[in-house]
Amino acid sequence: MVFSTARRRTGRPDSSEALMSSTTTYTVTGMSCGHCEKSVSTELSALHGVLSVAADAKSGTVTVSSEQPLDEAAVRAAIDEAGYELVGPAS
């Protein structure tokens, strides 16, 4: 499930955004369905600078694209608020 917080007229990122963005995949425990994915995505989307979130309950991962690298403590707090546990960056 992918949530995008960016609003673009063309639907494509402009070249400056593509160069400045950061994408990180995290391992999250406890997700088992689409509702879980939505809960995690909603909390992470509320973080400042987040452009999109793709949560996958089956693999237990969440991929976050943001304007700048996110503070892991903020990511952990958002996932905790959704009721799940951040293991850390996926390897």
C-alpha cells in the first residue's frame, strides 16, 4: 500500500526533488493486513518531509521517501504510535 503526500501537477517529481530525496526501507514487526499497512503509513506520512510511504505487511517492511533522511527516533515513535515495532533499517 503506497501513500504519497506530495502533490504535483504532472504526477512526476521534478529533477531537483529527485536529487534531494532520501529513501529508506525499515523492518517493522506486527503488521499482518491492509489495515496494519494503512495505520503505519498514516503515522509515517504525518512526519515532516515525508513524500511517500509504502508498507508491505507480507514482507514486514515499510519504505519511506522523504525530502531529507529522517531521524530514526521519529520513525520509531510514529510506528510505535500506530501500534507496531520498528526493528530498524532493513538489510
